[in-house]
Amino acid sequence: MENPPRRTVIIKLDVSSDDAEALHQTKDQFLACANRTSDWAWRRDEYCITSKNKA
């Protein structure tokens, strides 16, 4: 398929300059939590199935 359908919609946020810093802090906190969760989930990788054929 040359052009697969896109399922993500990009929406620009109109954020005031006062709120921009809070938005960036929220993003940084989310990424830190996501990375910590990923590290915890992959701590015993022998139980993780990464092959679509085996899943």
C-alpha cells in the first residue's frame, strides 16, 4: 500500500505564552512516567513477546 490511511489527526494548540511553560512541563512529566513504566514492563524481557507471529 503506497499511502496507508492516517489515523492520527494533528491539531495545533493555541496556547498563551503564560501557559506554554506549564504545557512543556506536563509533556516532560508524561514522558518521564511513560519511560519509567516501559522500564518496569520490560524488566523481565524473557516474558515479553515481541514477534507478531508469536503473539
